[in-house]
Amino acid sequence: MHRVELSRQAEKDLEKVFRSDKKLYQRFINALQAISVKPMDEGKPLHGELKGLRSYRFGSYRILYEVRHGQLLVIIIDLGHRRDIYK
């Protein structure tokens, strides 16, 4: 199992979700748990400017993350609705 750390941006976004929609917040928490167990199986690799990152999809929402295997660490870069996440 990998340790999960959130970037400042991801922390802010998750706090917004927590305040506005508890069910969606729980879906994000469940997704983060799944990513921590099998980070390479859960998300797909990204290309272009985002090469080196992975994207986990659930419904219309995405979690962008980086895996550091040597440290057993997953860094959550950003999370949110798909229309906003890749900007």
C-alpha cells in the first residue's frame, strides 16, 4: 500500500467538496483509498504536457496523481470535474 499525500491545490479542492457535497466527498475518499492500494492499476497514464502523471476516473470526476514507487508514495496533484481538471 502506498502513502497518499495531497498537494495544496488538491487539499483546497477536497475541502470545497466536503463543504458542498458529502456524498461526492465520500466518493473521492473511496477513490483515494483505491489508488493507494494499486496506483498503477487504477489510473491511466497521461500524455503530452501531463506525461508522467496518471488520471483516475469516476463518473465526470478525475484525480490526477503521480506515483513514486521508491518511496511508496502517491501524490495527488489535482482533483475535480473533468471540464476543469486538465486546464
